[in-house]
Amino acid sequence: MKREDYISDEAVVKRANAAVKLELEKKKVLDVPVVVYDRKTQTIYQENSDGTRIEVGKRMRKGRYSERIGKEA
């Protein structure tokens, strides 16, 4: 497979976002709760199909995995 045959990174991101959006809509129609992470408050919620949110937990660690491992070494 030649390099010209690959799809661009932007196309991959667009397809991934579309797949996630479709899956969320499917779960909403099937009345299955979805787990959502709010970046602003760093809180994890369980969101029901009727729009209600139940707080499940908060973020436990700060920083990226590679940054945490680098400090320990």
C-alpha cells in the first residue's frame, strides 16, 4: 500500500467523531445510560436518556501517564 493510498489524519479524526456520535445516539434510543467525562469540572457522570446526570466520581490523578512515570524514574 502506497503512502498516497492512506487517508489523512483529519479524515480519521472526523470518522472517529462521527462513530462516537452515532454510538451515543444509539444508546440514547435504546435507553442505555452513558458515562461522560466533563473536562471543565473533571467529573465523571452517568447520563440517562432523559437527560438526567448522576455524578459517579472525580478525576483521581493529575498529569499525563508519561509525566507521572518520568517523575518516579
